[in-house]
Amino acid sequence: MKKNLLFTAIIAVSFFTVTAQTPDSLQREHVQDSLNDSKAHATEYYSPEPPIITPGASYGMPPSDAIILFDGKNLDEWADDRDTTQPAKWIVADGNFTVNKKTGDIRTKRRFTDYQLHIEYRIPADITGSGQARGNSGIFLAALPWGAGGYELQVLDNYNNKTYVNGQVGSFYKQAVPLANACRKPGEWQAYDVIWTAPRFNDHGILKSLASGTVFHNGVLVQNNTYLLGDTPYIGQPQYKKHGAAPIKLQSHGDKSEPISYRNIWVREL
Ligand code: MG
């Protein structure tokens, strides 16, 4: 019994010791809290604030700060790539436009450096051909007037259609194999969302930093901050040559398959 009493007494004293707070200890705690607050504040920033924008009403719709490159009505933002004084001659109908293989590539009138791009395309339901000759087009993320013509993100129908994997849809042409094949069937609209970082050069034309791109194909990550080794030629090795802001170009590929269509194109400069 005595033992039990002693044990209870020890517990009671311990409890009192742990929980009892004198004015001094409360003061110390308060000072410590204040010190922690100011240490935490030292690594918190309140400006500049990120801009407030209104997101699109649904996936793929442009947010309030986007530059609209095609909203279904006309190709006023685009020019003929062969003669940039001429309007783009691709065919607008039903809220989209279709590649005109007779007139060649088209390019934006505006020039861009780093940006976020949304673009949708549709392979015709009656597409024919195989390999690279089946719905081939492409998005040149910076169109250049020499060599391969820039950096091409491939557009191709790879729904049950094989080709070299570094040239299938979602590839940076002949440089980077996509992480997945997220193709939809011909006849269905598909989307690319791209984050593009342009290469940088010093005053002597020496490369300071590589171009890089992150790409979602139909919402699936297919290029994860991929660095490019230069432009994307059909033959030969990639090369860099000094350039600045550049247009975005859409490819009119010379294969005989039915032309594809594009719609809902917008860009946010970064
Ligand atoms: Mg192509």
C-alpha cells in the first residue's frame, strides 16, 4: 500500500512539474514564438504578386491573358511562309482550318521567345498512307529561315501506324522520342499543350543555353523539359545558329495523304 501511495505521489509531482508554467516560462515561450515568426517571415515574399487571370471556362479554352492565334474565324494572325507579305492561304471552314498542300507552310505574323502554346488538330477520318506519309504536319516552335526551318514538334497519325520512334507524333523530330503514344483515332480532335523555352546566344553568336520544351499530348506528358541539341533536320545532325524571337510555323508536308486541320490556337508569352 505504501508503495502505491509513493508511486501516486511521484506521478502527481511529475505532472505538476510538466504542466505548471510560471510567468517567466510563459514570457520565454512568447519571445521564442516571436523569434520564430520573424525567422519565418525572413523567407516569405509578398511582391511582386503573380498576375490575376481568368482561366478558360473549360480545358483548352484560352485564359484571359492569352494571345489568340486562331479562334475559328480567320487567319489574320498568319502569313504565307514563302512570301510573308501574303496572307496564309489555308482553308478556313466550320471553325477550323485545313492545310493547303499546294501553298506550303504558314507562320504567325507575331514573333515569340518563351511561351505556353495550346493548339488542336484533327487527322481526317478517311486518312490513308503509312509511316511518315499519314497525316504528317508539324509545329515549328521557332521558325527559322535556314537549315531545317526551326524546331519541329511532330504532328503525325500514329494511331496503329508505326514509324521511327523519334519521328512519331509527340517527338521533337529526330531528337527526342515521346514518353508515350497518346494518339486519338483519326477523325477526333487532339490537343497539344507546349511550354517552350527558346535558346539563348551571346553577342558573338555562341550558344549560352539550349532550347527546351515540355509537351502534353491530349493531356499526357510526352516531353518532360526536354533539351534540344539544335534544329530538327530530316537529314544530318541538329545545329544551332543565333536567332532571337521567331514566328511559330505550321508545316504543309509533301506526302500524299489527306490534309489535316487545326483549331483553337492560343499562346501565352512567358
Ligand atoms: Mg512533320
